[in-house]
Amino acid sequence: KQEVTQIPAALSVPEGENLVLNCSFTDSAIYNLQWFRQDPGKGLTSLLLIQSSQREQTSGRLNASLDKSSGRSTLYIAASQPGDSATYLCAVRSDDKIIFGKGTRLHILP
Amino acid sequence: ETGVTQTPRHLVMGMTNKKSLKCEQHLGHNAMYWYKQSAKKPLELMFVYNFKEQTENNSVPSRFSPECPNSSHLFLHLHTLQPEDSALYLCASKIGNTEAFFGQGTRLTVV
């Protein structure tokens, strides 16, 4: 059974710092991995999708990497801003299922 | 806007009521999902539909009844719910191996 773990559960950093969020999964037989952001009480916004054959994807200040064999992904956020404050969720697709971690709650201090 | 629309956004219902949640997408996606998000828990996958056929039921109680009349619409029929069913219910859709898009969710409160 696929399990997804995100570390840390919560993170507070001063504005301007670079940071890394971690995601690990137990079954390496995945089709892809997707990073989302969720603001309080809202739905999920897709940030980056990495196919199982890819190593990384970049969008603006965000860079996501994937090491499928070791079951790990990282989301790197450069030059953090207060608007980046949200919960970041990692999800892996196995067969028809998309399985989520519990998320990392990020707070950027002005 | 993700292109996935959920209605209603908020719903309060009594334990003896019957209500339905609706999800709609016109993105040409063929797979649709229902998730439950409770406080301090990861998103829980409830149901998966592919080309209108249910391919996954994650041991969901029968008081939740999904319906997928076509690839663009997904419903979740609710009856005799319990207070612990109060949560944010999220719908998602995708096609093939592309990214999944989520709706804004329905905040359900069972009283």
C-alpha cells in the first residue's frame, strides 16, 4: 500500500530565504508525482508535475526533483515571499489512485 | 480557476437529510475523483471514475453514494450522515498521465 510522508510538518522562515520541502513514498512504482499548494479553506492549486521518467521540473522560483528509485522528492522554493505561506502537498499517482501526504504548513515571516 | 467547479461551496445538513454534492469539468478529462479532507489528516481518496466507470472505492461507507452520468459530471449523494463526516469534500479530474486539477471543495457540516 502506497504511503506518502512529508517532512517537516510545519516550517517558519524569514522572507527572502531559500527552503526545501521533502516528500517520500514507499512504493517506487509510480506514474508521476505532483506538488500542490493549498490556502486555508480552499481547494488545491497544482504547482508542478514530474513524470516518473523525469528528474526535475521548474516553474519560476519553484524547482521540484524526483528520485524514483529512492522514493524521494523535494520542492525547492527560492527567495521566499509572504505570499508563499500555505500548505504544500505532495501526491503520487499509482494506477488509478492519487495518494497524498499530510502536507507541510509553510509560514514566511515578513 | 482550475476548470473544475464544485457546488455548493458550503452545506449544512441534519443527520436525517439527503443531499448531493456536484462536480463539473469541461476540460475533456476522463478520470474524476472524490476526496475527503478532515482536520489533521491527509486527503483521503474516496472514489475514482474512469470513463464513467467506478474503478476505485476506498472502503467508503454506503451512506456516501457516488454517481457519474458522463465524463464531465460527478455527484456524491449523501444520506443519514454522522457528525464525523463533516469535512471538506474535494473533487479532482485529469486525463491520461497529466496533472490533476482540483475544485474549490464543498465544506460540509453535519449537525
